[in-house]
Amino acid sequence: MIHASSAHAFAIARFRAMHESGCFVLPNPWDVGTALYLQHLGFEALATTSAGVAFTRGLPDTVAAIPLDVMLDHIRDVAAATPLPVNADFQNGFADEPDGVARNVALCIATGVAGLSIEDAAGGRSPALYDVRLAVERIRAARAAIDASGLPVVLTARCEAWLVGEPDAAHVARGRLVAFAEAGADCLYAPGVRDPQEIAAIVKAVSPKPVNVLVSAPSPDLTVARLTDLGVRRISVGSALARVAWGAFIRAARSIATTGTFDSLADATPFAELNELMSGHPR
């Protein structure tokens, strides 16, 4: 059993309730400051992004690049920064075998998160999906660890079929997500799916369990209203906000380097605005 503060228990209960009806956006901050700003804007829950934190450390987004203890510290910092429910992007659970996944999920729960996601692809430079039987056992192990903790954090099972380039990603993802739902996942997620018909098929296949959809680039078909109509309950943006920030930084820095002027700094957020916001959230 893991002892939870009243704030942690409330965040978990709130997060579970948010999955029961409607549709909500779950934006992904990459540090404490961005988490506080997203709270300031009125978002009701947040999710970490493994890519976002990796890039701040000059690392690629792979399981092997960031040690487990560093990722746990990052997740703990974000969860402690705000009373909002926080979902941890916990990659592949930092283990291949189910026993290792279970041990690490328990460590993740202890950081104060309201939910966490487990992927079905091994880390590395050329990630590939785990054998389906092993992938299902890994979700069962994560479920067992959550149950043993006594804290009903939301378990999201991810199928990475689109991201690893499976030839028939839609078929593979649907089959695996159904199996993950039966193994105890609370929410199902196939990052990379963009076709509305394929999204609707996933929603139908795992119903009544909720589905998360990743929107990481502009699309007229992937709006909050459209995804709500398709039955999606949760929308995340992954590393997109971090990459938007990187885009602005890169353009400004390149401009200084190539023109010798500082015109690109005109788009900077005023110092006073940010300082006032952060002053209202002492740590």
C-alpha cells in the first residue's frame, strides 16, 4: 500500500471522474514553469512528456537516454507544482519484463501522479512492438501494481503501431487495445492515428472504456469538437508544445546569428507577466 495525501487522493478521484463523460484536453508541460502556466490558463489536468524533458537535457526521446530516477524526479516535480491531476508519460515502464514494469509503476505512483501510461514498444534507436502476449502481460503487471498500491490511478495502455511503422497499424492497434482493455487498462491510446474513421473504430472497439487521441500537428479533422463527436474522451498534445517553444527559440537565435540584429526578440513574452505569474506560485 502507498500512503497518499488528501491532495493526491483528490487529484486521482478528479482524474478518474474526468474520463467518465465528455472530452477534455490534457496538455503536456515539460517543466514546472510550463505546468504552472497551463494551470493558469484553466486546464483541468496535465500530462508529462518524455520528449519534452529529454530535449531540455540535450537527450533524445528514448528509454535508454533518461535514467529511471531522473524521470521519476521530473514527474514528482511536475506533480508537486500544481494541484491539478498529472498523468505520467512513463514510456515502456523502464523495463521489458512484467515484474520490472510492476516495480517501476509502484515507484511512479509514489511521485503523486493521478495516472500513468505504459507503451507496448521497447526502447532503443529502432523501437519495435513487444510480442503481443508479453505486451498484455506487461499491462496486467501494471494493473496489479496499481491495485496493490491501494490508489486507483488511471492506467493508460498505449499501442505504438503507428509510431514504429507497422504495415497495418490500424488493425494491429485495434486488436492490441482491446486486449489491453481486457487486461485492466482504464484508458486506451494509439498515438499517430489521425484518420477520423480509424479513431471512431478504436472508440467502438474498446467501448465503454475511454480513448485518448494525440494531436501533435494542425488538422482540420482533429479539433476538440470533432473528436468529441467521435466519442474521444481525452486529447493530449505530446511533445508539440515543447516543440513549438523550440521553434520560436530556434528562429530567434538563428535570426540573431545571421542578421546581427535583435528584431526577433520582439515576440518575447513580457518579463513582468511571467515574473508576476511565478511570484504567485512560491515553491
